Amino acid sequence: MEVTLGRIWNAFQKQTDDEGKVIGPSLMEVVVGMKGLAARVVYRIVSVVEALEPVFKRVEEQRRKLVEKHGTPNEKAGGFRVSPEKFAEFQKELSELMDAKEEVAAKPVELPEDFSCEQLTPALLLNLKWMFTVHTMPELTKVK
């Protein structure tokens, strides 16, 4: 399956507030933790997550290098801060990274047409729709 690096990175990021404090799990943590799924669906989800995780780690490493390249150490909060003067150049390079596509050795998770799971909310599906396909039964044709 071909996926942009930005989609992979976003799927593994924990939800944070404006100050960077973690306020919720990542999309992948939500998907992996869903209850009431058929064993075959769980197996496929875990397979996709395992294929995507090493890509996420490489993308995160490159993102950190870009922050260090364009930023200055932030002694108060730790880490680095990109100044407004360098932000446009940083954003350009980061966008190029996140827009790049990667062929991942995994297939989208196939969900049955009648699939139901309370934890798989519309918002979650919207953000991870690239990871799922819905299997529909072929129309039966009438025999004359």
C-alpha cells in the first residue's frame, strides 16, 4: 500500500494540547485497542501497524533533524524552537518530507460491509480511511 509519510506520522502522534501536554492516545493506539473486533480484523490491523511503525520512526527522526537544523535550543522547555525567521524554510522542508510517499508491505484492512464498532468513530475513519477498505457483497443477478 502506498501512503504519504505525513499520514503515517499523524497516525502515530499522541493527541496533545496547545502546550504539548499529552491529552489522548494516538490514532493507532485507539485502533489497536478497539474491543469486539473479529480476530481476522484484529490480525490485519496489527499487521498494518507493525509494517507502518518502522516508517514512522524514520520519519520522526528526520523531522527532529529538521527541527535541530532550523531551530535553536530552548532551554526553558527543552528541545528546540524554530524562530519565525526560519519557519518558512523549515515548513517547506517538512512539507516535502511529509508529502513523500512510501510503499508499505501491507494491505489495507478489509472491513465487512456490516462492520460495526463503537470505537471506530467517523472522525477516526476520516483520519485513517487510507488504512481501511469496506468489502461489499457482489450484487446477485437474476437468472431468467
